[in-house]
Amino acid sequence: MTPDERVRAVVAGLVDRRAATASTPLGLSAQEIDAIARDQAAPVGTAYRCFLELIGGGIGRLLQGSDVFHPEVLGLREAADDLLRENHTTFALGPTDRVILMHQGYCFAFLHGTGPDPEVWSYDEGYHPDVIPFPAAPTFTDWLRTHADQYQRRTHNSVGTHRGKRP
């Protein structure tokens, strides 16, 4: 499968299973995607661009509580750089690193490298003992699939619990 096909399969699974709580996926316009691309110098890979086209404005409660969708995704590189400076870490984001998520101001995820479906790395000021980034997923599509699967399990379990059923 191509990166585009993998992203489309994840999104289709969210929509088909109504795990998005009957929410319509909010894809982004070409102008909104261009604004995201211009916001950071790093490349926008094929898989990430497809994600933005299909659900870059959000879908249900997927990744709720994190800044990952438009317009919150704008300015994340600057916020990540600020967090690294605040923590006096020796790590610095490289020119091909694109920050794609910030959670509560203490951790972020970024695409590391170039190519259609780059690795995802994470930085969490309270998690990693050396306060350095660590690999989160071998590809963006694997990272997205993991979050979608976790979301679907939570959604399924909360529906079962709500109806008096045990998960």
C-alpha cells in the first residue's frame, strides 16, 4: 500500500465504524494545507498531506486535548522550540523535522526525516529520563493507525460501559 492508501484506510476505518461519534471528517482546503506547509520549513510528506486533506480539521474526538488539527497546528514548531529551550536540552529540531502535535505544552510529536511517510519521534519533558526525543513509530501512518486504534477501543469501551455492559 502507498502512504496515501494507508492513511485513507485508517480514516475509512474511523468513519465506517462510527468511531468518530458520527462526526463528519473535516478535511482541509488547498489554501489551509499550503498555510501549514509554509508554517514550518520542513517538508510535508505524502502521508501527512493526505491526513490534512482528509481529516486535518478533525474527526470526532480523535486526539482530543492535543493540538494536532487546523488551525491549532500552526505555530507548533515555535512552541516546540520554546519547550526545548525552557528545559535546557541540548537537542534541537533539525531542518527536516516537522512538529505535528503538541499536548498540553509538555510534549510534542514530530516527523523526522524526509520521504513520503517519515518516522515519528516524540519529546516529553516528564517521560524520558534523558529528556531527549525517542522514536514513537516507524512511519507517520503507523503512528496514525496506533492512535486511531486506541481511539476506537476507548469509544467502543465507553459505549459498552454506558449501556451497562462490561468491556
